[in-house]
Amino acid sequence: MSQLQPLAMPVGRVLIALIFVMFGMSKIFDYGMFAGYMNAFGVPGALLPLVIIAEVIGGIAIIVGWQTRRMALALAGFSVLSALLFHSDLANQAEMTNFMKNVAIAGGFLFLFANGPGAYSLDNRKAG
């Protein structure tokens, strides 16, 4: 069991961050649809470039373990904010599921914030 423990953090970082990289990239390729979606919820579509940067750069940073605690805290806040803005129709089962998914992801990022990046991270390599 202890031999697997060093791999848990880097694998966990990949698993929690991959959704952000993938969805950020999808927003690039279907920009108009996502900008319209944001506008429909009262969020200016002009903010979409910031969303894409946060998702792609933040996700990659978590994967490689760079500025992990800061990025994890930022993405936890991003996850909660997006749950509240876009998935607050809790009477709709699909929206409730998306809301809870975002909250759970935020919880995972808070664990990462509290415990750091673990093994095989740029943060730890830089620290020596």
C-alpha cells in the first residue's frame, strides 16, 4: 500500500484537472455557443477568454504541480461560482447533478490546497 501512496497525488492531480483542460479547450472550438450560454445566464460573454485561461492554464498547472496551492484555491472558487451561476436550478435533476459535481470538485481542490501537490510536482522539484 505504501508503494502506491506517492502515485496517488500526481494521478489525483491529473484526474481532477483534466476536466478543466478538456472543457477549456472545447470552449475555444465552440466559442460562440459558450459565449451565448454565458449571456443567457446574465454573465457577459466577454468574460469567456478569462474562463478559458482559468480552465486551461489552471488545469495544466495542477497537472504538472506548479503553483498548486494557489491554483487549487482559485479553481475551487471557480467551481463553486460556476455551480451557483449556471447550475442553481436544483429542481432539475441534471442541474442538481452538475451543481453537486462542481461542489465535489471544489472539495477535491480544497484537499489539494491543504495538502500540497505531493510527489512528482514542479513545486516540490523547485523546493529541492
